[in-house]
Amino acid sequence: MATTSPLNLEYVRSQFPGLDRGWTFFDNAGGSQILKGAVERINTFLIEKNVQIGGSYEVSQAAAAALYEARTAAMHLVNASRPEEIIFGNSTTALLQNLARAMHSQLSPGDEIIVTIADHESNIGPWDRLQERGVILKTWPLNKDSLTLDLADLAPLMSERTRLVCVTHCSNLLGSINPIRAISDFVHAKGAKICVDAVAFAPHRAVDVQAFDVDYYVFSLYKTYGPHYALMYGKHDLLLELDPLYHYFYGRDKVPAKLEPGNPNYELAFSTCGIVDYLVALGEQAGETGSVRQKIEAAYRAITEQENQLTERLLSYLRSRNDCQIVGHSFNRDAQRVPTIAFRFDGRNAADLCKAMDSEKIAMRFGDFHSRRLAEYLGLTDHGGMLRVSMVHYNTLEEVDRFTTALDRILSTPEGLAQAS
Ligand SMILES: Cc1ncc(COP(=O)(O)O)c(C=O)c1O
């Protein structure tokens, strides 16, 4: 069936110079391609404003203004209420480790933190380590039948000592979106706070921290069309309560600086402006004429539509094979699945199949994708774990077809038939 893209794919792909090099990039949940506009912002900063902020001289003032512009762009990207609610950092892992450290003085022995079995290790490990300080860690299990995180399973874990619930907005293995507003309402009603890993969500859907009513919300820019960098949103009053991670004279009120020890990387932070410019352009192409935020939301609606086509194309192929186990939901009901799709073939080793794709110039990944506890919980670690195709809106139906054709060929050749090892 002929399908038309809701996006101008020619324009979209022209904005990502890395797409020109003959590869099909299906490892976007590992890292997406970077926008030309993000690279340009990095260059502009380095060439025109590459000095330390805080000086009285003009170039230093310009550097500080660029950093503020970056925070403002990030504010629009996540719909925060003010730029100071944005903390930049090297990676989601580093930001979450910093957050856990900055909570030391507000956690006492016997306080409880809940993590989920369905999270990437980034949003488990830092909380796990707080057990050394007497904090009690509890794990919210995944319903193995529905593959969902159910509030009914969270309820018995909550107590008057629960301080924080740490949960992923979207699993990087199952590809399914969790109902984050319902979860935050539930958690807040019990007097606790919520910390959300949105790494697998932010490339695919508009982030709206106010609509989600989340307390801390973190994702990586290098999977959201930017460079290797990340950001955290925190509610301003909660950021004020966090312990300073910088020098002693950066007091509690120095938000966001006290949470960015040694300062953020200015040029990478500045690249956020390039990401927002791009989303605004997509929103305008979709006919939106309103505010920056409205354009971002329109962009993501078009992105979702395009991605739904990719998801359906791949899922329908995988469903049609009787030797394939799709990990996660095999249908994209209500667009609650992003095009991050993990699967296994009976008796085949995921590593072998993945490596066979290398010579097809199809970049994908195998293993547990650092959601190791979930992979172990679901019994998916043997035979090289899972294969994962993770697409974003710049991927095309033709690329999906190229992949499935190559897969058919590989699975039917003697090398492809190699038994699971
Ligand atoms: C869902 C999820 N959370 C967290 C991370 C870690 O992100 P970072 O590499 O920025 O620490 C990843 C990286 O793959 C991820 O997929």
C-alpha cells in the first residue's frame, strides 16, 4: 500500500549530514544522527564566543547570553516554566548520579526509594547505591502478561517513608510508553516525588513536564538529534532543596549553577538552540503559526505520524514470521509504541544476525541495551540477547524494506542458519 509521509522527508534528511554516507541508521536509541543546525551552533560558539562566562568583557557577556539562550531553548523543548529549571550535564547517567548525590542531606536511613525493573540501569544504579547510606530500595515489577508497569503493583510498595519513585517514560527495550501523568499523580498523592528517565521517549514525542507534573526529568541530547550531552529538568523549588555539588560558595540558592560543577559544556549546551530551531521549522511546515511551543508540539505530531508508519511496517513483517519473538507489544495500539523494536529469532544468535547486518551497512544493535535487569527478568539474555531496530522520524519505509529483505536473505543462508551459540 502506498503511504505518504506526513513530513517533508527530503527536507528532514537534508538537515542530518550524517545520513548521506550510505548507511541505514537503525541504532538511534543508541545515538541519533546530529542536526546540521546543532553542529552550526557548536561551531558558532567555539569560533565567536569561546571564553569563560562571568567576565565583565563583551565576549564573556556574549558567552553567558548564549548559555542563557540554550537554557531558554531547552525550557521550550520540555515546556519548563523557567530556564533555571534546566540543568545541563554530560549524560543522563551522570545527571542521575549527580541528582542522587545532591539528595544526600534530604534522605535519612530508613527512607525508601522505588525503582522499576523496566528501567535502564542509569535510573536504577544511582538509587541502588544510596543503600550504602541506609536508604531502602524497592523494585516495582513489570506485569509479565501485559508487559506494563501497573499502579496495582506499585501501591503495596509505597509507604509513608517513600521519598522517590524512579521510572522510565519509555522502555528502551520494550518500546512502550508509560502513562507518566497517571503515575506522577499516584506518587504525589502518596507524598513522594517522581524522577523520570525520558531518554527513549524524548526523540519521539513532545515532552511537557508541566502536563506530566514530573519532579525530575532527564534525557540525552545525543539521542534527540544533538551532540553527546544531556539535560535534566527539575521543579524549581525542588532544585533549591538539593545539595550543592559545586564549590562551597555556590550556596543552595544558586540554581542551576550549584548542580553544574565546573560549569556546563557551553558549546554543547548551545547546540540545543539548533534542535529547537529544527523542530520549529517542522512545526511551521505542518502549518502551525503559533508560539515556539505550539510549533514544537506540531512537529512532534508529524514525527509521531511518520514513526507510526515505520513501526507498523516493521512490526507487520516481524508478526508475519513464525520464527520471531517480538519483545514487547506486537501492535502499536493508540500510538503507545515508539519505533524501538527488539526481537529474537528461534534458535538464532542475535549477535551473529546483527553482525551480518554490518556488511549490509545497516547499523543496529544486539544485547540487553543496558536494561539488564529487565532482560534477565524476562529471560532474554541467552543467545546474544535481542536484536534491536530503533528508528526515528528521518528513517524511511524504504530503509525498513531494505532491512527486511536483507534479513530474509540472511536467515535463509547457511551462515544465517547458524545455531544459537
Ligand atoms: C532509556 C535510557 N536511559 C538512560 C540511558 C543512558 O543515557 P546516557 O548514555 O546519556 O547516560 C540510555 C542510553 O542508552 C537509555 O537508552
